[in-house]
Amino acid sequence: MLYFTRAKTYAILALCALGIIFSLPNLAPRPNFWPGFLPWNQVHLGLDLSGGSYLLLQLDLQAVQKQDNANLVDDVRQAMRKAGLGYTGLHGDAANGAVTLHLLHPEDVAAAQTALGKLITFDQTTGGANLLVNVNNDGSVTLSVPHQAQVSRASQAVDQSITIIQRRIDGSGVLNPQIARQGADQIVVQLPGVSDPDRIRALIGTTAHMTFQLVDTTAQPGTPPPLGDIVLPMQNDPNQTMVVNASVAVDGANLQNAQASTDPQSGNWVVNFTLNSVGAREFADVTTDNVGKPFAIILDGKIISAPVIREPITGGSGQITGNYTAQQATDFALLLRAGALPAPLSIVEEQSVGPELGADAIKAGGLSLAVGFVLVLVFMATFYGLFGWFANIALVMNLFIMLAVLSVMGATLTLPGMAGILLTLGMAVDANVLINERVREEVKAGRKPLAALEAGYSRAYGTIIDSNVTTLLAHVTLFIFGSPPVRGFAVTICVGIITTLFTATVLVRLITSRWYVSRRPATLPV
Amino acid sequence: MFMKPLFRFVPDGTRIRFMNGRFAGLITSAVLSTASIGLFFYPGLNLGLDFKGGVVLQINTPQKADFAGLRTALAKAGLTDASLQSFGTGEAANHGVLISLESRETAGQTQTAITEVETALASAAPGAKILSTQAIGASVSSQLFTQGLEALGLSFVMILGYIWFRFEWQFAVGAVATLLLDTTKTIGFMVLTRIPFDLVTIAAILTIIGYSTNDKVVVYDRVRENLRKYKSMPLRELIDLSINETLNRTLGTSGTVFLAALPLALFGGSALSGFAWIMLFGIVVGTSSSIFIAAPILLFLGEHRLRRSSTPPKPGSVAKATK
């Protein structure tokens, strides 16, 4: 009990000193003499305290499957045509990732196997085939995507979406956005300092898939569109429609760059775009063959405009006009530069907190923390006298060390987290209460002061460990299942329990032993 | 005054016969918990936004908030399900308005609804500031709800496992049964006070579970120790003795946690006061259940079993026990 080796004493004091040093960044501005090699980390404030937006996005994986399946049907059609094989009943089943068809001539089985076999690719990460081709002797053919490939494709789509969102948000000028995947098909976006996420919502909520398709001028309005054509609404007036070719002349994926600028003649805001070499060639071909015809620019299934091709455009660059404001033009150019999302994203959860509300929350939390802290100190002093004061010193130290650990971890302090700190302080003295009560019992049982201290400490330890482990277990589960603000709470409690075990037992024991050695009291003040 | 303690909760040598009240304790607890389960089904918990889904906007109007005007404007915008409520205390309550909408079917509809509220606000209360927006879709809220319940369930299992590992099974069953009774009462308390049930209050419930277990462990720990020390004392007396011996500690720790949580309930603001009131309720329930529920359960389960396994008493230990 009394004996602490010199090394151990210094180690304990050093830990306390480190606690104070590393908690300083939260309490004062960085002084000039602070050496560069020492970290200066602060606890991050959660969005509920600093103000900002939290968005939970869900990727429409069914749309990805549907698109992939449609592409597979197209590939099969082309492969069969190229090989000159007759078939009927070509049909895609998006839900199961399968495509079926029937050969017209059963003797084509081997040729079909070869032709369709060329569609098989291998996944780099899983090493497995991305497609299974099954040609039966009766002429029925099934192409299916193995489950593993479907999973890997879905995961790839989420990663791709994260990259694109990152690019879009970076381009919008928001500082320090945090974008992370959650679960199989969700993405968490945290935007500190953005309390009105209207613009970000629009930037994220747009798939931004742009295509150029020829307008079918021969189609009669009001009648069903001819084969190979589709009817699309206009972007600025959904009641107006236009009939365009279903096949895409140039895809926006071939876009190399897009910039907003003002048109020197009209002074209106426009978006200038440049295509890559493949896109430029396709664009040149189409515009050369179709001079005088309208050419529709389509974004996410809506026609932005359909200018008439006046002359072949061979340079691979063009201009999109519309009644844009400066902001709209800039954001549209940003969307085009960042690329299209593999599927639509929807915002399934949103939380925005303005800076004023965050400041109020800090004030309320801080006041509660201060009052609660003082109440606990007074309580301990009243009920446990000198040993209560020892516990109080440890409690103050505990606050510093907790703050230091949370800072060094780079943890995020949320409003529930502040409640967690306060509760930890309330529970931290439990260990001292246990020890003091135990020591008192030993004194009453007739032991001498030193023996009572020895027995009190050693007997209380088992109880302290048991009771703290159960509390720790409850909060580890909370951390596993909780949402971000609640996780902040669980982290502070878990950190608090561990620092408490140090300050409330080791540190208090050191203080008590120093006190005992210097005073040698005949009775203990219990 | 800094040396000696000024007060004690109970004087030394207190020997309250708690186990005499074991039936009263268990029956009171059973009645309260049954009533709470009834309240859970009717009228049911006030589900918070996390679990119900929907949209909540907190706004601050520059002039005194015109509720009738806002209502008309929102209804005109087609938001007939909008409900308005003032928030804040004192003067702030005249300016703070909480607008809540029910859950929309799709994420797109939710986003449209938010925009519609913003537009309606701009005309009905020009200059109003949106302090916070929260929108949770139906699919996410059910996902969060399941996660919350999973967290509760898993923590019960983990606590059961740990106590079983450290003590006898009777202790583990006693602790978990008591925790279930505590939790049901907390649910009843939440139904009566209309404190919203959301992720933050689940955190409060888990904290209470942790705290209450902690309290039971301390009493059980003393029972275990006394089982070894007084080989021949009847279990009923032994449990009474253990509770009395740990009573000052039980009340001491409950006192500090209670004092720490009290300011949160009083000044913590709307976001934390629900959390803090549940904590305060849980501390009172958890502390009393250690004495009146967990201990009697241990007495019923362990009456013969815990004693039979121990070795016959030695004369020395009897003398010590009767000292």
C-alpha cells in the first residue's frame, strides 16, 4: 500500500503531466514556445455542437442492376448479330441478373457458346468470372451473373459514388467534408459549417448522366413514338415533350472538361464543354451527317435543349445554353466535370444544425458540466472529509486526462458526449466511495490505520473491477450499434472508465500513501 | 472541517431487515412493471424522430411567432400534417417554433416537403431563421429501431455472461431479471412523461443498465464474500447483513451520480433534459431494486443451493459470526 518505487511514482506523475499537456490545446491558444514535434490536437466538436449537416445517402442498387442487365442484353444482341446467329425471345431479368434467349437453329449451339463466351470477363478482386454462359442442347441459352460478381459490382458502385460525391463537394467549396461508406449501400456525408444544405442536396441528388441524342423530326406529335424512338420531357417545362432517337449518339462519359462562362454576345451564363478523343470523333460523325437537324442535350432523362446543327462540329467542344444564373451554370459544369453517378442517390436521413443552436448547446452542456462537477466535489468533501478531497484531486486530474485522451484519439465530442463526461465524473468517485467505505469498515473492525488502508484498498479492487467491466460492456454494445452522436457518448464513457481506474485507484493511493508517510496519523479521518 | 466527514447516510451498525420486505418489494415491482408493459401497449411510447421518421425544423422568428399565420401558410402549401409547437424557455419561447411533419413515403417526397416548408416560411414569417433541420426516412428509422433494440438485447446477454462467469448462475439470473424489471419501469416512466423514445434515450437506458448492474455487483460481491466468511449464517440473514454493510456505499455512489445528472435535467436544454430525467429515474429505481428485488431473487434462487455446496461450519467461524 505505502510502498511506491521511485520509478513508479515518477511514472504516475508523468502520466498526470502528460494529461495536462495534451488537454491544453482545448483550453488555451497555442503558445509560441510550443515545440513543433509535440502534437497540438483538439477534441473535434460534433456537428450538433459546431453546426453543420449530416446526410445519409442510399444508393439505388436496383437501378444499377437494371442498367447492367440492360447493357448485357445489348451486348448479347450485338454478339449474336455479329456471329450471324438467329434467336428469339431475348429477355433480361434484372432482379436475378440473368438474360435468356432461344436459338432458332439447334445446330448453332457450339457457335453460340463461342460467340457469347467472348462476353465473359474476370473480376480483378475476386478472380472469379463476371458472367456464366449456359447453352443447352435444346437451344435455350441462359446468361447469369454469379452472386459474388453482383456483390462486388454493388460495392464498386458505392465506391464510385463516393469518389464522385467527393469531387462534387470539393468543387463546391465546402471545407473538410467527411464522406464514408456505411453498410452495403449507404454513404454518410458530414459537412461541418454547412447549416443550410440546399445546394449540396441538389449537387448530390442529381445523377448527372448526360447524353446527346438526335431528335426525330418525322414523328407526329400525339401519336405513339415510332420504333427505336422515345418520348422525353423538357427540363424547364415537364408538360412539353420531344421525340428523340433511343440510341445515344454521344455519351457524357466522354466528357473531358466543362466550365461555366458568359457568352460574349448575349451576356448569358453558359456551360462550355470539351469531349475526349473518342467523344470528339463520335460528335464529329453525327454532326457531319445531320446538319440542319435538331440535336438534343439530355440530362437524367430530361431534355435541356435541342439546338439545330448548323455545321459539322469537329473540334470536340460545344456550348450548352439555358437561362442559367451564375450559380446554376457553375454547379452544372461541376456536375459534368465530376461525372455521373452509377445510380440515383436518395437522402434517407438529414440533420442540419445552425451555428447558433450549436453554440446554445455548448453553453447549456458547459453549464451543466460545471454545476454537476461542483456538486460532486462538495458531496465528496462533505461525506468523506480528507479522503474525499483526495478523491476530488483525482477527479480534476481525471477530467484533464480524459480530455487529453479524447484529443489525442481525435475523438468527436457530441452533445450526448458531454453528458457522458458528466456521468463519468459522477461514477468516477464510486471507486473512492468503495475504498473509503471499506477502509472505514476495517477501522471499525479494530485494525490499525496502516492495516486498515492496506486491507481496504486490496479488498475493494475486486469489486471495482467487476463493477467497471459491466459498465464498459454496456457501452461497447452501444458503440457498436449507435449512430454518430450516440457513439460520441459511448466513446467518452469508455475512455472515462479507463482513465477513472487510473486516477481513482492508482493516483489516490499515491496521494494517500504520501500523506500517511508524512503524517503518521494515529487514527484515520473516516 | 476538511479532515473528518461531516455526514453519513446511515450510522454504523445499522441492521435493517430488508428481507422482511421481500414480498412487498417484489409485488410492488411486479405491479409497476406490469402496469408499464400495459402503458407500452396503450397509449404506447412517444417515438422520437429517429424511430418514427419524418421531418422536424426548428425555427426562430424575428417577431413574436404567429402560429395561426404559420399554420395557414403551411396548410396552403399542402402540408396538412404539419404540427407546430413552441420551444425554448421564457422570452425565447415566443420566437422558437418547432415544425414537425409526418414521415414521407420516399426520400424525394421528404426533400420536397422540406423545400415546401422553407418556401412557406419565407412568405408567412419573413426573416425567420432555420436553426436546425432533421429528416429521417421510413426505411432508416426502422433500421435504427432494430439496431437500438439489438444493442439493448446484446448488452443484456453480455452482462448475463459476465456475471455468470464471475459469480454463480443464481447471481446472473437475479441481476438480469432485476434489470428487465428496471427497464420495463423506465419504459413506463417514458410513456407517462412523453419523453421521446429515440437513440439518445436508448443510450440513457443502457447507461442505467450499466449503472444498475454495477450497483448489483457491489451487493452481490459482498454476499459472495460473506458466504465464505460466515459459513453457517442463514442466507436470509447473510443477505440482510451484506446490504446493510454496503448501504453507505450504495447511497454514496447513487448520490454522486444523481448530483451529476441533476444539472443536465435542469439546464441541459431540450436535447439532453429527456436523457437526464431518465437517468435520474433510473438511478432511483436501480438503487432500490438492488435492495428490494435483486437480493430477494437471489434469496429465492439460492436458499438451498448456495448453502449446500459450502463446507460444514467450523467452530471458529461461528464464533466470529456471532461476535
